[in-house]
Amino acid sequence: MSPKRCRLFTLLALALTSGPAAAGFITFSAAGLNAAAITPTVTSFRAAVGAPNNANNPGPLPSGRREINWDGGGAATTSSPTPFNGFQNIRGASFSTPGTGFLQATPAGLDTFFGRGDALYDTIFEPFSPQRVFTPVGSTITDATFFIPGSGGTVPASVSAFGVIFSDVDTNSVTSLELFDEDGDSLGTFFAPGIGGNQTFSFLGLQADAGERIGRARITSGNVALNGTSTGDDQVAMDDFIFAEPAKLPEPATVLLMAVALAGLLLTRKNNA
């Protein structure tokens, strides 16, 4: 049976329920003047998502999490195209942007890349895990999609939790995570907390609490892309990404069987009422 027909059966089953299911997430949020200020919240998020850190081990694995800290390789600055698939196979995440690509760089390396003689980024950004931060080039948008680690990007996946550490978020209503389910429908937009000053840290982590699955996460980091000419209202860099172990998307036939079973159960309950 076609995926479209499977989806129709699923929608039929959902229509028989008493009301729509709302997306729900447990929010882990903190901002501070140094890394120590947000570390307890980051630690709590890691614990909630689960141990161990599965590093580069092939999946699917039954539990644990994946992390990316952008510090491997040793170079002060590394540029990557879009999509950036360097972590697709080993960690199960691929990144794309409407801009021209991505940078993994020290704050001083950002100044060099963008030709800033004022050393601006070396004074406003600080890595949470030394030495590099992460940013799209020519955009403030980063889209993360998920795959089974070890599958070479051939097996799409979803996760139950996703979090990002940010550097120098000044305002409360700009930097955000918008989460999407496996069908591409938005599960909501959530904002990272801001704090005044330079070389500050913010963290936003979201964990599903009602069975939601995240198929894509859109990160908006600030309201002006990093560049060589303007400081902008709120330029923001990113550091560590933390997310739950990617799990394989359900097969269309499995979704159909679940939908039919649910529809039959609901009809039986109505007939016996």
C-alpha cells in the first residue's frame, strides 16, 4: 500500500479520537556570564536524555545520546559546504543552511575569516568546549536532520530530544529552535534566553514528553549573520549540540497496522458504550 494511503488510514484513526494531541516538551533553559553558570542545566539535560554518550558507535542503539562539540581536527578554522555531512555517518546528524556553508572556528578565526580588523568576534564569543564555535555563513539558519549512525546517511531517523549551547545571545526573542515531526509538521518554536554582556552563554534543550519525534530541527542563531561589515543587533555563535540517540522512522506498513488497530479498538469501544 502506498505511503499516501497509509497516511490516510492514520488520519482516519486520529479523527476517531476524542481530541487532537498537542506536542509537549520539557524545556531545559539557562543563561549566564560564564560556562559554569549553564553547566548544571546542560548536565541535567544530558542526564534526562540518557547515558551513555554513544560517540561514533554505529546504531541503532537502544539508549544514550550523541554530542558534537566542533573541536575535532585541531585546526583553528575549518570551512564546510552545505549540506555539511561530516557527522552524518558517525553521529547521525546532517546540517544545511540557506547560506553558503559553515565554519568551525575559534573566535579569533572568525575575525580572520570575515576580515574583521577590529577583532570583534574574539571579544564577544567564547567557546563552551574549547576551542571552536560553529556558525552558518551568509545566514542565521541551520537545519539539522537525522540518520541512523553508521548507515552512511541511507536510513532517515528521528530523535526525542535536541539541545544547543549558544554564545552571546543578547535578547530573549530572537535565537530559537523550531522542531518538526517526521512528516515535516512544526512541533513549535522555542526561544533561547538572552543575557547582557559579551562572551556569555545560553542553553536551550528540549525533550519530548508525550512520544513526539523530531525529524528536523531548525536553529536560528541571532538576527544578523556573522560578517565583516556590521555588528548587527544580535550576532550569535553556537557550540555543543546534544541530541538523543537517533531511531529509525517507522515503516509505512507499521504505521498502517497501528492505525487500523487503533481505529478498530475505538470503534469497538464506541459500539460497547
